Amino acid sequence: MIDKAVKFIDDAGGQQEVQLACFRVGSEMYALDIMRIKEIIRPLKLTPVPKSPPFIEGVINLRGAVIPVVDLRKRFDQQAVSGDRKMRVIICALSGRIVGLTVDEVTEVRSYSRKEVQPAPQFLKGRGSQFFLAVCRRDDDLVMLLDLEKILSSEEKIDLQRIDEVPAAPRTH
């Protein structure tokens, strides 16, 4: 995990700063590299997918593309909530596929220097710890950088491929 965090920091393309989209899930702040994000949208009507993992909320039809949506609250074993007006879906690229991540609120884009991005602590172990690539620290503020590739395990990625193959429902106006 440390090697991957160092690679992320080194892959900043020689830049001294990396830009991260910060968002809230529950009471915690997380971040994603803005280069992985396609767009941020308000939640759309979800179509449930039978036999999908519990954290897959379903699929949405975004301009004709069927996109699976992961609820990060469920993925991080937090209490699910619904109907919050600040809730957003972050549409991002994951292993050549497009996936949506439901978050409670997108707060801002922050620039962090390479020195402010540190590998996730070694002592983070247990269920869910593999989701974090690094910790971004500025003064007393800590933001966990998500490892998007780890949000879905390899077998879940295979299921995601199956979900992507579900034809989009025709749009009615």
C-alpha cells in the first residue's frame, strides 16, 4: 500500500501539488484525485440490480449509459441515510469502466503539496483499511485519500462488468 501511495505522489507529473476533490461520508472527510472524476451529479432514479453486493445501490441511466452506483456509506459499514439535499454521485473512471459513488456532500477541490500527502499509516488494518491510499494533512486537518481500485474487489469488478451489460431502459418523456 505504501508503494502505491508513493507512486500516486510521484505520478503527480512533476507537479509540486495534487488536486483532490474532497467529500463527506458520514462525519468523515475523504478525497479523490480530480483526474479520476468525470463529473458530479445529483442522485438520479436508481434501478436495483438483483444479487448485487449490498453496497451497490443499483444502476442509473446517465445520457444513455448504464452506470452502477456504489453507496460509500454502505461500503464503509456506516448507517445509510436518504433524502439529504447535499447528497451527490461522483461519476469516475475505475479500471476502464465508469462507476458512480454516492457521497453525503462534495465540499471542495483542494490542492495539496507532495509533502502534505503521506502514505496511509501501516497500523491501519482490518476490514475497510485497504480502501485508503494516503492521508492528506494540512495543519490539524486530515483527509483520507481513497484508493478507487480497492473500492471494488476483483470479484466485485467482474460482477460490475455483468451489471454494465444490462441494457439501459428506454427513456420516456
